[in-house]
Amino acid sequence: MDTVFEHFFGWFEMPSVGLPAVFISAFISATLIPAGSEPILFGYITLNPHLFWAAIAVATVGNTLGGMLDWWLGVIARNSFKVMDEPRNTRLKRWLEGWGPKLLLLSWLPVLGDPLCLAAGWLKLPWQPCLIYMFIGKLLRFITITWLLTLVPESFWHQLGHWLHLI
């Protein structure tokens, strides 16, 4: 299994070990750039199982900071585009404001999570609660997904590596 991940990291030209790779992939995947950090995190944990919690922490911090970048871009966008002032759909705006920062527990969701962070910044929701809820949601996501991936048999990963011509 180690050779599968060594080839995988080589394919993306990323270091086979190193928490900076986990951090960078998690940060980028939390921005509006479509990328996923789970394969790199899972690969790193597979190669370094003794660093499970350190890798989860680094990925969570990187992903949360990427989400806060989206939040900040939302604030900048609102301040830059005065013409667009308020959203037309007042029901949607009331819903977002009603749930407030708690809605960012869902910031980990594919497709929906990044725009939620951007919308939170646009609505100028307070950054401290946004940061906390975003961190909690992303932490639970990384723990859950990584744990689920560890339940998949090693033979599956080996076969997948052959199928993708990684080994």
C-alpha cells in the first residue's frame, strides 16, 4: 500500500511525507478552487499512522484558514460592489442571517461549503464565531472521512492503484 501512495504523491509531484503538503492541499481545497484534500491526507496518514491526530489537526487548520479566506473575500466583495448592495431574495437572506455563523458547521460540504463561507463574509457575520463553527465542522469532516477510508480493505486500494496506473 505504501508504494501506491508513493506513486500517487509522485504523480501530483508532492512530497511523500510532510505535513506542509497536507496543509497546502487542505487550504487550497477550502477556497473556491475545485480540489480535494482527502486523498493527500489519507495517503499521509497511511504512510505515517502514528501522526494521525497531527495530520488531522494540520488539515483542519489549513482548511479552516482557506474557509476564512473565502469569508474575507466575501467582505471585500461586499465593500467593492456597492451597486449590488443587498440580495434580492429576502427570504434567503433572512435564513442565512437567522442561522448566522452556526450555518458554517456545513462549510465542509462539497459545492455548497465554499459559497457559504463567502456568503458569511458578504453578510458581515462576525468572524470569531464563523471561525469556530467552521473549524468544528471541518474537524468532524476530516475525522469521519479519514476513519471511513481506513475501513476500506487494503486490497481495494492496491487494485485501484493498478487501475489508475499509479503502480
